[in-house]
Amino acid sequence: YTPDLIRNFSIIAHIDHGKSTLADRLLELTGTIKRKEIGKNEQVLDKLKVERERGITVKAQTASMVHPFNGKSHLLNLIDTPGHVDFAWEVSRSLAACQGALLLVDASQGVQAQSISVFHIAKERGLTIIPVLNKIDLPAAQPELIAAQMQSTFGIDPSEILSISAKTGQGVEAILQAVVDRIPAPQSRRDEPVKAFLFDSLYDRYRGVISLVNIQDGVLRKGDRIVSCHTRKKYEISEIGVMYPEEVATDILCPGQVGYIACNMKESSEAHIGDTLHRVGEPVLPMPGFKPSKAMVYAGIFPVDSSDFPKLEESIKRVRIIFISTSWDGDEDVFNSQNSVTTPVTYQRESSSALGQGTRLGFLGTLHMDVFRQRLEDEYDANVIITAPTVPYKLIYRGGKEKLISNPTEFPDASDPSSKVVEIQEPIVKASIIVPEEYFGDMMELCYTRRAEQLNHRYLDTGSDASSSRLILSCVVPLSEIVTDFFDQLKSRSSGFASFDYEDAGYQKSDLAKMVFLLNGKPVDALALIVHRSAQDTVGRAWVKKLHKVIPRQLFEVPIQAAIGKKVIARETLSANRADVTAGLYGGHYERKMKHLENQKEGKKRLKRIGTVDLPQEAFFDILKR
Ligand code: GTP
């Protein structure tokens, strides 16, 4: 296929607006997959528990298809983008391989927060946008109203909107025509040196790393020796082909094409998304805008039974499907690439006096963390203890030196006079919430309790009847306030109607402190938190109450305290309990008595000693589970 017969496009949409269903329909219409295979395919995609529970797809689905237009066969490459706010940067990178995008909007739900953010990403990239209204088969669909919304929000001419039902297939054929007709062909040149843009990667147990590439210029062949612009490492292409929709070897990729390459990359961390590859000895200018993924949320992960650490670490390796090149316990290894969905951005060993040996991982966001946790628990076949999530804070020292920290234990102690930290900053984000007018008050309240500033709002629908009016609310809010239960709160306070999105907005000075929890006067390192001073009392009280409920009673009274520096913020007292397991067994029931004592001994093994207090490690699981 010459470039004029190629179209590279993505489907962009808010979660649940029908991206996967439409992708399947397009593949089916072009004969890339058979109809009966679709059921199978969906099952495969739906296999992961977290995807089922959250109702979202996190697996990539890049595929090529062939479609005739004006008597000529065209090659259409559908490039998948991840569908969640955590992956905004990944979306932007995948879109760099496209010239156009289908903006899919649910005709019953209308424009949502992510419809807007993905629209802007696509616009910034200069892509041709084909607006599509989906789910017109639903009785609740309001195509005219939503079309007007798309006009007022995006400045889209309603006559350009295609109305479809991805479920029944109605109108889907017209999408294929529009892709060929409206989206420009890639401006790729055959006679230039090879320039391949790496936009995604997967891992294959046998062949190692498979990179998905878009050939910007030149012709790439099997056997070619290539170099990464980012790492300067050299490779030889052992296999090359297209995704149809599985890998089909072709031995050659022509300018404008999208396909896969296998070379001798052993670790997924070598496949840097956004990297440019060229032939050895034929240098090119790399594609602009490369930046590694940035961890926004960190958490410690520990086994419930501390002797299980090697098994846990093994499972982490398997879930990441990554093999660490350097040392497994070196300083913060960065794996900023591949299949971001299951790969933590950073990995570091961590040991805690309360929880023993564990790891500290960095994620793109809390969903990313949840997806990873769920897969880890499936692989590891047991629960894991995850510490409260922390965002990266910035410490500014006297003299201007800066340091980013991601672990509360590294945070300076509020009462330490020798601390050279003069300022503490926290990451902030620009958030947008779209919500029906009736929930506006609840949303404002939620934002206020989360320290939101610069609150603004405007109506999304113009001229429609007041009962269905929706508002878009925007604000600047600390990231730490949304990595906990913000999303759940947003959903429950709006009966599920609110949609939400955010983008990075840098750092801001903040009045933060480290809160520690003490059992009988001894701090428990794994429970330390960073809190904003304005919330310290509420947070301290809530945690102390929770600890009081979860920690088993001891043979003596145990004070449970929350403290900042030397100041105690909250306190509960756990009353004493005589754990005499044989108390109820009178008479000569010797055997039964012995068995009880044995059981008690077994239990003791798994107890953690914090000062004088014995805690089963499971208690931490209960304390920290969200
Ligand atoms: P994520 O993977 O979470 O991004 O969602 P998605 O955008 O891929 O949505 P998906 O294709 O999984 O569709 C979400 C739900 O909407 C599914 O239950 C689909 O069956 C349903 N759906 C998709 N298209 C249509 C449609 O045209 N009509 C109706 N009635 N339902 C549809």
C-alpha cells in the first residue's frame, strides 16, 4: 500500500461510550474478524477481573483492516488508546501515530469529562476529527440534543456528525467511508531514511518485547539493524509484520504503515513509548515530545505473611511481565514504557519495621494501582497489604536545593529543629467535573472539602430545557485529595451521573505535616501519613477510631495515638483483655486444652511486635484496605 491508500486513526471516547464495541464492529465489517469470533474475542478481553468489576477495557487493541473505496483497496490502521484519566499522556502518544480520530459520544449520556479532554488532545495534535453519536438504538437516546451539545462544546458542525449503533451495526459502514474520505493520508516518503515511531509494546513469553510502530518514512525490513534515538541501543529485526488483528509476519513495513517488530529487546523497559527508531548509520531527527511516564501515586506493597516476600516479588515480576536488567533492588528502577496498564512506573525494595520486607511502587494513578493490585493478587493467589497511597511531594531546602519524596517516612519531622527544609510543595491538578445541574451543590461541597481553588462553572447545554441542563465545573485541586476516595465520593454524591477528568498542573506550596500513629507509645512506620494541617484533626480521629476497631485487645491497656511531631492529635484506648484460651475449659479435658494452646502458639508466629504490642499482620490488611 502506498501512503495515499493508508489511513491511520484512533477511536477516542469517554469510558463506556462504546469504543471496544465499535472497534469490533469495524473489524467484523472489514472481514478482519469473523462474527462468531467476536464473542470469543470479548471473552478474552473481559477475562480480567478488574476490567469486569470496573467495566472498563485496559487491553490494547491495535489492528489493521482493508476496505475498498472508489474501486481501490485501502489499508485502515486502528490505533488503540487507553481509556482512562490515568493514561492521558499515553493517549497523547498513541495519537501521535494517527492523522485522524473518531470522537465517539453516547447519544443517551452526552458529552462527558473525558470526551472533552481527549478531544483537546486530538485537536492539539492537529488530527482530523470525525464526530460520531453512538447508541442511537437506545430509547433514552437524544441525538438532536447531544448533537447541539457537541456543537456548543467542540464547535462541531452537526451536519458532520455520523449517527450509529455500534451494537446493532446501524450506520457503521458510513464510518469506514468517512475514515477514507475525511482523514488525510500520512505524509510519508519512501526514499527517506527509515523513521519508525514506537507507540506501544507488548511482551511475548517466547519472542520477548514486541514493539508497535508507525513508519513515518522509509521502508523497514526484516534483518534491518536499527537504533533507538532515546537509548542509542542497537537491535536487529528478527520479525516484522502487521496486526490483522493478530500478528501476521510480512517481512516489510512500508511508509505510512502500522505494524509490529520483534528485535532482540529483552526487557520491556527498553521499548520506550514515544521513541523513534532508525537504521544504523542513517540518523534521523526524533519525533518531538518524548517524555517518560511519570509516577503520580506511590504505595508500599507487603505480603500478609512476611515470610512470603520472595513469592510476592516473583509474582510482581510476572505481573509486570518485565525483566529487570539491572539489580532488582537498586535505586528506583524506572520502567517507563510498555503496556503501562500493568507496569508500575517505578519499583524499589522497601523494608518496614512493622511489615517487614516489601516493595514500593509508583503508578500513573489510582486506577493503574488498582489494576495492578488486582492482577497481582490473582497471580500471587493471596491478599497483599497496600499502604495508603502517597503523591510525590517536593521538599525545598535552605539554599534552594529540591528533592522529590514519595514515602512518608522520608518526610521531615514537624518538631525537628535541625531540618533544613524551608518549604514543602505538593502536586496540583486541574480538574473538570461534568454533572447534571441538580447535583451541582453537592459537587461544590465535595470540591471545597478537598481544598479546591479557582472554582469555575458554566452550562454545557445551551438552549435546552432546564431539567436536563448539565454543568461543567473546573477547579485546581491537590492531587493527594483525589487519589484516595474522591472518585467514589463523586459517583455516590451524584448518583453516578458525574464524570471527571484531570491534568497535571505543577506544584504549589502547602502546609503539610507527617502524621504518625503510636501503639503504646511506639510509632508504626507503615501507617505514617502526610496530611494537610487543616484536616489533621479529622484524619487523626478517623484513623485512630479505625485502629481501635481493628487491633485485637492485648493483655494490657494500649493507648492508640495520632501525633504530629510531639503533639498528640487524637487518642483512643484499647482496654485490656486476658487472652486465656483455656479459661472456658474446666475439668480434665487435657487434650482439648493442649490443642488450644498449640493453636495459640501457631497464631503467635504470625504476630508482629510493635514495642510491647502484638499485632497479627492481617490487622494491617484490615486497617489499610480501601
Ligand atoms: P471502555 O472499554 O471502558 O473504554 O468502554 P468502551 O468505550 O470500550 O465501551 P464498550 O464498547 O465496552 O461499551 C460499553 C457498553 O455499552 C457495553 O455494555 C456495550 O454493549 C454497550 N454499547 C456499546 N455500543 C452500543 C450501542 O450502540 N447501543 C447500545 N444499546 N449499547 C451499546
